[in-house]
Amino acid sequence: MAHARRPLIAGNWKMHKTVAQTRAFIAELLAAALPEEIDVVIAPPFTALEAAHDALGESPVFLGAQTMHEGAQGPFTGEISPVMLIELGVTYVILGHSERRLQFGESDASINNKVRSAIAHGITPVVAVGETEAEHAAGVARVRVVSQTVAAFAGVTAADAGRCVVAYEPIWAIGTGLVDSPEGANAVIGEIRACVAGLENARLLYGGSMKGENAAALMAQPNIDGGLVGGASLTVPGFLAIVEAARARANA
Ligand code: 13P
């Protein structure tokens, strides 16, 4: 039986790839046969979105942005609005990534503003939550991610929340090779699913050192509908290995 929540694999390229590199990646990706049973998203830097949109053409791969401002336009030097993203074919936006929270001062309140704006503009938020290494060691991971999730979805209806995506990314697992255990990630994601009305229907992802070698075991867990992938999404073979693992979940 096909899974009710369609698996989703999203590549977060972070500050990687020029326009030329983006075009080369997409040409290589589209030469592969992508599974029809899952959704695939790539999130290049802002500067490569237009080229990515052009190169993706009519392919089923969705385009994501890595953050956005909540306003439609205004005096916000350096910021990018949802209206600008929609014009470039963007349908997903990563919001609240730990790198944005920790290095660029994004608060729970500003992430909530962005989530509500994305929904209002018809862009699907991929809300990232996760605990630090110290919080993990102190045993407060679940409390931390539940509080981030509740804050991100304040004022969002259950119906809208159900169409959103949340990615659990333990910060100690990002870019470290220290992947969370499938059971541990499943338990935390289960708490995320239960803490906001509507998230029982949402796609909930794991992120943090996801690779071809560990993706299938993670996505075999009942609560893990896919992955938000950093480093392994930067090469087509690395990304495809995870996409193939998600196909197995779709057909489970
Ligand atoms: P890595 O897959 O490189 O650990 O990054 C995860 C991440 O932060 C995706 O948003």
C-alpha cells in the first residue's frame, strides 16, 4: 500500500553552487530516471534560482528557497520577498534553519511571521527545528523542538499546518557525520507530529548527515517521511542515493 504522506527529499545547497554549477547539476539530475512516487525539491542559493527554474523546465523537480522575508516588498536591504520567489517558480521555502537561527539571529517570532507569510503566498514552508549538542546532552531535545515547533505554527490553522513540512535537524548532526539513530529521530519527530494540530497529516523530515547509506533505515521509521539533505545533496549520485531510498518508503 502506498504511503498516505508522500515522501519528500529536499536538497538544501546552502551557500554552494554558482549559476553554471547549478545548470550542470540539473542537467545531470534530469538525465536520471526520478521516481514518480516521491517529491524531490532542490533549494539553490537565490542567485541561481532563475537559472534553476529555466533548467528544470517541465520536470517534476520542485524549486525551493533557503529563507525569505515575510513582507511582499519594502525597505529591507538585502532581503528577498515571497512575491519575488514565486516569480522564479519557487514553491517551497526552508524557514528557521539552525544556521539562520544561530548565525543570523532569527527568532521563533520572526520564523512564525515567515511561516504565516509563506502560507498566505501559497509557498510551502519547510520549517527546520532542532536542539544543540548541549541541549541533546542535557536531555532536553524534545522540549526544545516542541517549543520551536509550537512557536513556528502559532496562528496557523490545522488545515494549513497539515500542508506544511517540518524538518527535525539535530544541530549536532548537521555536517558532522553523526547521524541520529532511526529510533531516536523517530521518537522526536513523533513529538513534533503531536504538538501542533494538523501536523499529524504533514510531511515530517529528518536532516543531519543523511546519506545514501543511512537514509533507508531512517525512512523505514513510521514518522520519518523524507529528508532535508545538506552535503549529500551537492552531488547527483549522492542525492539520487537518498531519493532511491525514499522510493522504498513510498512503496512500503
Ligand atoms: P548535512 O546533510 O550536510 O548534515 O546538512 C543538513 C542540513 O542542515 C540540511 O538543511
